[in-house]
Amino acid sequence: MSGLIHRLMTRGRGLVVAVPYVWLLLFFLVPFLIILYISFSEAVIAQPPFTPLAELVRDEDFGTTKLQILLNLSNYQRMFEDDLYILAYLNSVKIALITTLACLLIGYPMAYAIAKAPPSRRGTLMMLVILPFWTSFLIRIYAWIGILKGNGLISNFLQWAGITAEPFEILYSDWAVYIGMTYVYLPFMVLPLYATLEKLDPALLEAAADLGSRPFRAFLQVTLPLSLPGIVAGSLLVFIPSVGEFVTPELLGGPDTLMIGRVLWNEFFANRDWPVASAVAVALLLFLVIPIMVFQHVQGRQMEEAR
Amino acid sequence: MASQPIRKPTRLEPWQDPGQTPYVRIDRVTKRFGDFVAVDEVSLSIHRGEFFALLGGSGSGKTTLLRMLAGFETPSDGKIYIDGVDMTGIPPYERPVNMMFQSYALFPHMTVEQNVAFGLKQDRVPKPEIRDRVAEMLNLVQLGQFAKRKPHQLSGGQRQRVALARSLVKRPKLLLLDEPLGALDRRLREQTQFELVNIQERLGITFIVVTHDQEEAMTMSSRIAVMNHGKIAQVGTPSEVYEYPNSRFVSEFIGSVNLFEGIVAEEQSDHVLIRSEEAGCDLYINHGVMVPPGTRVAVAIRPEKITLAKEAPAAADGRNLARGLVREIAYLGDMSIYLVQLAGGKTVRVTAPNVTRRTEMPITWEDEVYLSWQPFAGVVLTQ
């Protein structure tokens, strides 16, 4: 009897563990394999717009059938030959880094202030950070167009204040992209930072003060190093999706705001060159795996220390 | 009290000397949190080299008082002077005081060595000197070989010693200790009590320790301030507060006690006679109490000061002599605790050393016994 319960329990546990694996398999690994498959094919004007990799070929001379697998490497080759792709990658990394830095500089004081607020007020403040998620992402970006455009809020204000005479247009520039992306990804920085700062034992800062450390030095020597896991987690949560970001640069950026997400979109939908687009996507993924692995490593070490 | 005071009876009692200026002077300090009064007009003088205990239950205000000395809380009223200097407005990092935290508050991202060096680094002490002083401190607390470990790799007792070393390394004149032994198990606690007293005597630092453990306060400190509801109930040496408690609260908080209600029948300068229905006899005490006859008072008698006998003691005059039935016996090895029910229904606690082997059972359950005590045993409590 107890053996049966034990077997059911272990099976139940197995099922629970299996659910995320099945999810990842179906919605992550299978689509990735399809993309990987397409990236080795050739573009054709057909439905679907790429050639199959494997074909059964009938050899009439000998009367035999062969399975012919053709791997087209030119899609990957093209990414090294045409600087468009390399430039787009580099620019994406640059924009993602600046976005991450801006989020960190704005998000750290926010998270710190929320963590130091009286416990009764923390919930409300966190709510305010998460509140924008309740509105559609697109609507929020369109709202920024209204703020940043030539006759928008900022420009009108500057003219009214007499700082500029001409309409001041930020929209359709890299600056607009930085502002929009920092705005969009800020909560992803604030949430993990808040989680680590809130756990920080206030007695540690008292101990630092007691040992003669002024508040700012105590911050540098105690708070900052102990919030490092939150900084790493928040930075990666902002950096990774920023690199592949498409919508914000498309709507706020200028025509010369080159990002890999836009290149990807153009290849898929404008050029209908699925194989090249897939190769770009695979390269992007491999490129992003490195920071993800750093993230995992840091988290693992942190879990070990928290034991 | 199972353990004897480990502090040697010291001839040096600076608080007795009116010419001595106290090192720490707490002058009518009050701390309010909203409507709640945590510390209520407390005044205390603590002298150089003392091992001073603030003893009280939770919510008695002892920790708040300590935190005001460290500078983490500011008094709502009153002033604190350390070495003659008014501490009002002086932040913690500028006070000549160090604190050992109840949770130890060790920096988890630093090694033992870095934790201990932290305070010296803040004062920009030269590197070679930091190294020497940290090594010296780690030797003092016997943690030399753990210098490179992180706090999470240490046991509770080792962490406690790191916290002590870190708070001593700056050679403070005054060390504040918040429940320093609270997180240790019993055996380790007793051993660490000795160590703390030894270190304190060797370095000659003034210690102020907050504790809820009366035994800890009794064994370590030169003087104890018993706190209750934000007020000081009594200040005195361990034997003073034990033998001469000034209130019911103190007598019950420190050790165990039997309290007999009664009415003063006779009041002279050399003795007092109290009529007590609860005790079933007159209580004769050989000192005056300065209260008029007819006043209701309580008499506190410690369990170890009562003698149990099966026969009525010779020369008994009916005073300080009660009769009852033995209801419970707790055998503790070195001594036994007897709960004796008097004729009036009151249960009296008596402790007696087991001078004979237990197998002989001089007094056993349901025996009728006589309880007697000396004229000096009782303390009259008017509060």
C-alpha cells in the first residue's frame, strides 16, 4: 500500500517536472529547429518560400532512388560578406548597452527608494512600477510619438519656455529609441533590484555606521556589492530582449537606426527571403546565449551562497 | 540560581564613590514611537570598566535604550553623555562606541578577516597596522585559522566571536552588546560567558549588555539595571537585586520567590512583625521598613532560604513557621524542588540541596512538613 502511494507520488512529481520541459520542447525547441532547418535552405518563389533540404532523387540510369541532403551555407556566408548584418549586430549591441545603462542609472535609485519606503507603502509603489504593463505596449509607444514629435509635448514646452525657437524634434532618431527602450524595459530592471535590496538586512548598514562608515561609503562597501546579483539579473533582463528589439526602433527610430530586429523583419516580410532571415535569427540566438549563460552562472553561485 | 557568580567580588565599586564622574550618563531619557513610550524618563550612571547589564523582558525598552547609546535612535527627550560629551546630534559613525549586534550583522560578502578589518579601514589606518590588529583580535577570539572563511561557512559560536572581534578591533572605550549570547546553545553560552568576562577584564573596556536572561546578567555583570515597561525597576549588584529586590516585579523576575501577603502588625527600628493569613503564621523580619502598622505589604522569601523538616524545630515560637503537605518533588540531582501546599491553600516553593543520597528519601510525597526560615530571610515589599 505504502509502496503504491510512493510510486504515485514519484510519478506525480515527474509529471509536474515534465510540464515545463514539454512546454519548452513544443514552443521553444521545435520552432528553433524549424528556423535552423530553413536557414540551410534556398529562397524560392513558391509556397513555402524555401527549398526542402532533403529530396528523394530517382536516378534513371541505374534505376535507383537516393536521399539527397543539400545544406546551403550561403545564408551564413552572406552575413559575413555584407556589412549590413555585422553593422546591425554591433548597433543593436550598442543600443542595448546604452538602454541597459540608462535603466540601471534610473532603476537603481527607484528600487532603492522603494526598498527603503515604509513597508505599508512599498506595495503601492511596486504597483506603480508594474502599472504600465496593464496598457498595451503599442499604445504606450504611440504615446511617446505624441510626446517626442516636432509639435509634441516636449517641443511645445521648450518653445513656450523660450529655449528654442524652432520645433524641436527628437522623434525618428537614436535618442528617441533610447528613451523609448529605457521606458519599456525599466520595470525589468527595477523588479530584480528591488528584490535584492529589500532582502538586505538593515542591521548591516547599522553595523557599517557603527564601525565608522559614513552613509555613502557604507552604500559603496555594503549595499552595492550585496545588490550585485540584482544588478546582473536586471541588466541581463534588459539587455537580452533589447538586442533583438524590433517595435520600438521601428516606430520611434529614424531610417538609419539600424537594428538586427529590423533587418530580420525586412528579410522575412519585405524580401520574403526566409532562409537569410532564419540564418540571422540563429546567429542572434547564438550571440545571446552567452549572456544567458553568464546569468545562469551568477544565479547558481548565488543560490549556493544563500544555502 | 544553579551557577555561582563567576565575577570575583571586586573592591572597586566606582558607583559608591561620589567623587567619580560616570563614564556614561543617561539623563531623563524618554523615547516615544507614536503613542508608545518605549523608554520612560530613564536616568543611569555607568562607570568606566563596568560590566553593566540591562535586564528585562521583551518590550521593556532595554534594546531601545542601547540603540540610543549607539546612535541608531534619537531620544525624544533627555540627553546622553559619553565621557562627558553630549551625544545629541552625533551620528553613530562619529561615536566612540562600538556595538555587537544580536544577529551579529556580519557582512556576508566579506571574509572573517575583512569583516574585522572593516572598522579600521573606515579610519584609514595604515595597511600593515590593520593586518597586525586584525590578527591580534582573531587570536584573542581563537579564530586565527578561519581568517579566510566567509560568515556562511562558520558555526553560530564562531560567528559570535567574529562579531565580538569586529566590535573590539577599534579599541572602543564602550562596547554595547545586544543579547550577545542569545543565539548560542546552552553549553556554549556558559562557556562564552566566562570568555566575555575575561576579555572585558583584560581590555578594561566598559561593557553595557542587553539581556533577557537573568542568569546571564547575574553571572557576568558588575551591576544590573532591571527594566520594566520602559522604566528602571531597580539598579544594583547581582546580589543586591537578588537578595534585596525593591518590588514584586524584581523579586519575581530574578530567580523564583514566594510572596506572602500580610498586614504590618508591629513596626520597630530593629524588626517588623507581619500578620499573614496566607502563610498561616506571623512573619518576623529583623529590620525596619518605615511603614505604619496596618499597611498591606508582601513578604518575599527565596525558596532556598526555607528549611523543610518533618518535626517542628526546637525553640519554635510560632513565628516564621508554617505547616503544609508536600505535593510535588522535582529532583534535579544537586538539589530538589519541593512544592508544599499550606493549610490556607497557598503553594510554597522550597529548594534544598540533596546532602544525603536520594534513595534514603528523607521527605516524600504527601508528607506533612514544617517550613521555617530565619528572621533575615524575608524582604518586605511595599510596591
